[in-house]
Amino acid sequence: MAFRFRQHLRIAPGIRLNFGKRGVSLSAGVRGATVTAGQRGVHGNVGLPGSGLSYRTRLDKTPRQRQRAQEEEARQYRHQHQQELQDGASEMARVRLILNDKGQLRIEDVNHQEITGNVRRRLLQDYREDIQEWLEIECERINGDMDLLQNLHLDTLAPDAPAPSYEILPFTEPSPQKPRFEAIPSRPTPPPAFEIRWWERLWPGRAASKTRTWEEAHHQWQQADQQWQVDQEQHRLKQEAVETEYQKQMQGWRERKDKHLKGQAEEDAAFAQRLLTETKLMGEVLEAELSALDWPRETLIDFEVGEQGRHLAIDVDLPGMDQFPDKKARLGARELRLVITSKSQTQLRQEYAHHLHAVLLRVLGTAFASLPSIQTITLSGYTQRMDSATGHEEDDYLISVRVERIAFAAINFNNLDAVDPIQALEAFELVRDMSKSGIFKTIAPL
């Protein structure tokens, strides 16, 4: 496999948003992103490793994305519940459920012997909901992710959808801690005024003793008061020095905060303009946006921004038809079983053709919405086929389309349920050799 264009990425398969008891989170595939949920939707703050910038983008851009995430949560709950049944102490932990090729249910004991008769009927009655849940899981396993495979285009964004915006980084340096000073001890209290009552003079030595005691107390108070005044002055000087240092630190902190906020405001104002003119930033944003898509199969994409940000060339490595489920299943109408049927080759080819066109339509919408300066996109899809002459796999291009922004905007993005992705691409400059039954022949890309 040889890439035609300089930038390339790998879209990992999976549903990106997870709605759980602990809130909203992101699954693997979205690099360097954090997620926040609010009344205005779920947003991701995506870091761009190449530039060091972060930008803000909405992750639940379409109602189907939120619905898909909630369905995935329910699916995970069913799997968890079934595992708990197997690990628990109920009777279901001692039996094994099996489906035959026709979807009929077989119940076995721990010795792999089939359970029949009254015991089977009782199990089906007592554990009907649990067995129904197990059948739903098996139905999902057989059908695979056909909903996402066939309806990928229903998440296509309009070209005038809100473009990514700069994520203003908060100033994280904590402010200096305001000093806290110990309280100064109260000023010493002088002894009561000296007084000798008349009757104390009648006792020999009483007045002299009281006088000496008072003089000693007064002297001690004078010494304590002088020391208090010295301590008071030292405390005042120390407090002034600490307060001066605190104000100095606060001034520096305010200056750094103001500088940061001013710089972020300038980055915010410049981001939209840079997204129109800087091809490097445009490539990083497009890579991040494509990596955040709900996607059914691992996909390689290479691209290049040209003509000063007005033209985008993209190649998409499309999946092979062998990666599509060849059977379909549904729950039985009356009994606990699945109805399993094999798809015809014609149905498989038609589903495959539908998916390939849906992939390209989805990529077109993401590119136009993410990069407002792009006016024209040349998008080609290829897959690997065995060259019988050399025995090596070769890249065979199957679809190539050139789309103008103004023409792409003619699609009714509010009614994508009524849009056939095959016919939608036929409205543009399209190179494709496909039969009515969905057989593709190799083409030369635009």
C-alpha cells in the first residue's frame, strides 16, 4: 500500500461516546481529548500534538450519535448481566445456551447433555427474560454493526455546521496564599490603684507590707508592659514585611494571569483566521475530527491540503466485502429462538456499494464542516485486490469524486433519511464503474 498524499491517519472502529453512571466519557480513538457534557451538548477539548494548541468541538453533532452511544451502553449492560448470571448461583449458571444453524435454541447441562421435557419448559418459563436477553445478544453478534455500516451517511454534517473553535486554556497557577498572623497577646493589666484603708493603719506593719507588695506588682507590670511594647513593635515590623512580600507576589501573579488571558484571547481571535490560512493547522484539525467519528471498520486515510487551503485531496482505504456480515437474524415472533437467513450475493454487493458511498459522503461532510476555507474536495476510495498476474495485492480505486462546497450544500441535511448516498454522489463529478448489482471495476482516480 502506497499513500499518494503526505498526511495519513488510521480511524479506529468503535462508538466514541460512552454514557454511563459516572457521566460521559470517550472511548479509544480520540487522542489527547477530554470531554464535558452540558445543556448545549457533549464537547471535546482536543489537543493537537503538532502545534500544542487545543480546540473545542462538539462530539454529539447529530442526534444519532447520542442515540448510538445510549444503545451501546444498553448493549454493554446486557453483556454484563449475562456474565453475572453465568458467575452467580442461579440455575442459569448451571446450563449452557446454544443455537443451531437455523437459530433454534438448545439447552445443555454441565455434562453437555440436552435438557428437554418439563425441565426445559420450566427453565423457559422461569428465566424467559434472561434467555430473551441472551438471544438479543446473539442476534447482535450475527447481524454485526449493520446499522452503522448502512447508515453512516446519516451523521453527515452540513458544510455550514459550526467549525472547531479555539479552546481557551485556563490560568492554572494558584494565587499566593494570603498570610495569616498570630494574634498579639493582650497588653498587661496594671495592678489596682494603691490604697490603704484606715483600719489597716491600726495594725503594726500592715501598711508597710501592703505597700511593698503593691510596689513589687507595679514594678513587674512596668517590666511586662515595656516588653509588650517591644514585642508589639517587632510584630508590626514583621507583619509589614510579610504583607509587603505578599502584595509583591500578588502583583506578579496578577501580571502573569493578565498576560495569559490576553495571550489566550489573542489565540482565540487568531484561531479562526489560522484555520482559514495555515495548512499545517488545517491538517491537524482534520485528522482529529476524522479520528473522533463513530466508525464501523478500521480505515486508513491519507490527505493533502493544497491551493492555500482551498482544495483538499483525500484517499480512503475502503473495507473489502468479506468484512460484511453474510447472515441476518431476527428474534422469533412467538417462541424463544432466532430466525437466521443467509444473504444473497446480490444483497451483499448492494449493501457493500451503499456503505462505500456512505463512507465518502460522511468524510466529505466532516472535511467541509471542519475546514471552512476548503472550496473543493477530490475524494477517492480504493481497496486491495489480488493481482493474478503477480500474486501481490494491489490498490484498486473504485470511486473518485470531485465536489464543490456550494454543490454539496444543496443536500438537505435535515432529511438525510431520504438521501441515498449512491445517488447523492452521482450529483457531483463522479468517476465510477459499477453495475446495477453492485459489482465494481477498477478506475483511474481524479
